[in-house]
Amino acid sequence: MESVQQLPAHQQQEFMQNLEKMQMKDSLMMYANLVDRCFAPCITTFRSKSLDKSEASCVEACASRYVKMTQRVGLRFAEHQALQQKRAADQAAPGGN
């Protein structure tokens, strides 16, 4: 983000707007994937407007697992990115391979 601060003000604003759009899109995609993953296995009947106890507990457990999984994947991705950046910096440093 340091390089963003070096941009002119109008480009910083444009960058931040694009970043917000990407974050919104990612949030919507995560929600859509959560619904796809948890609806079919958990919701078995449409006899009432509300979920029965077993459906509700299934959805809660499924959603919890899904959120934990996406958080774990995000952490692993961040770790991988940090490692790649460190390797690139080491290679760019004088005497690096």
C-alpha cells in the first residue's frame, strides 16, 4: 500500500474505489458459494416458511465450516505470498541467487 500513497490524489481515489468494488464482489461470491455449498445438503423440504431444527443446525454447521475453510485458505495464501515476496527480495538483493 506504500506505493499507492505515492500516486496522485485522483489515482489514489480511483484505486480505492476499484479496491472497494473488488472486495464487494469477493463478498458476494463468497456468499453465493456458501449458499451453493450448504443449501442442497441441508434444506430438504419446503413445507413451511422457516427452517426446521435439523435444517437450521445443518446450515449453521455448514456455514461455520465454510467460513473457517475460507479463512484458512486466505491465511495460507497470505503466507505463500509473503514467502514469494521474500524470495524475490532475496534474489534481487546484492549477492542473491
